[in-house]
Amino acid sequence: MTKKTAPDLTPTHLPGQRLGRAGLVRSLSKDDSQPRLFWCFQGGKELEQLSAALSKSASVFGLRSGHLAVEYNADNLKGLGTLYADEIEGLAPTGALFLGGNCQGGLVMREAGVELMRRGRDVALTILMEQGRFPHYPGRTLLLFGARSYLNPYGQIDSPEQIFRTAYSGGHQVEIIPGAHGTYFTPENVAGLAESIERHLVRETC
């Protein structure tokens, strides 16, 4: 990111303990024995809801998306992804990594995943939720779309699976979860989101 942008990415709107080399990570979890899921959120309620829903299966670490902080151009996305890769490596210097992000956060975590793999890290799974574009990504990917979302490609795009196979050369899976865009962290829908995430984390850690 350029000096001209000079965004303040301190996640003041995210709850939890401040972590990371630059203090850009938040966590509400106290259990270090569980798989660590680094997720880029749009807001604090999302971190609270997903942390609670996954409390028995994963420790969730939250980073903020660039929403209202940076312009989403290629240079800024790459810069933010590199910054978050540094933060993630500081907290998880060894072992397999699990990444995720919803909406704009997915764009950021894709860049973080690319950078981490460039450094030789094992990115076991990247969960990209509610994406509207599908640039190439070499890591194993889980794509999540809402059953009532305008971003759900099924019925809107010809041959979405062909697009996904081209984009996600490391392998991909798609799951449709309950809800519409922007509603997945609400009490009525977060259990469905957490169930999907948990199932794939268990699969990748076994």
C-alpha cells in the first residue's frame, strides 16, 4: 500500500485480545489446542458470532477487511495481504494454516494465502465466502454461497464449476449455506456457517 493511502487498519471495531506483530489481530479464544482459523471480517459482531459458534472446534483470529479503509485496487490488496501474512506468521510460525474471509475480506485473505504459499507455508484450506469474482488461487479452497444470495452463481452463471476448476488449481469444493448476503453471522444462520466450516476443518486436520 502506498504512503498516499496511509490507512489505519487497527481493528478497533473488533473485540478481543490484541495480537500480532503489528497488533492487527483480535481473538476471543482462550484454547490454544484447537485449530487456528484466521478470518478477515467486515465487523466485530461477525467475529463474536463465529467465535462462539466454533468455540468447541476452532480458535478464531479476526482481522479487519479494508472496507472504508483502503481502495480495493490490486496494489492495495497485495499490500494488505502481505501485511496480514506477516501477522499470521507471527502467531503461527509453524504448521498448517487455515484462512477465511467473507465478502471483501475474502479478497484480502486470498492475497494473504498467495503470499504465505510463496514463503513456503502450508495453507491447508482457504475459505472464500460470497465472492463475486474468481481470480486464480493455487491453494485448496472452500467456496461458500448463501442459498438466497444474489452472489450465488448457480442459476446465474453458465457452467460455474468450469470457472471454479480453472480458478482453483489446488482443488475446490462448494457449499450452499442458509441465508442471504450479509446475514450469515446472525443467530439464525451462523450455526449453518459454523457447521460447514467445522466439517472441512476436521477433514483437513485428520
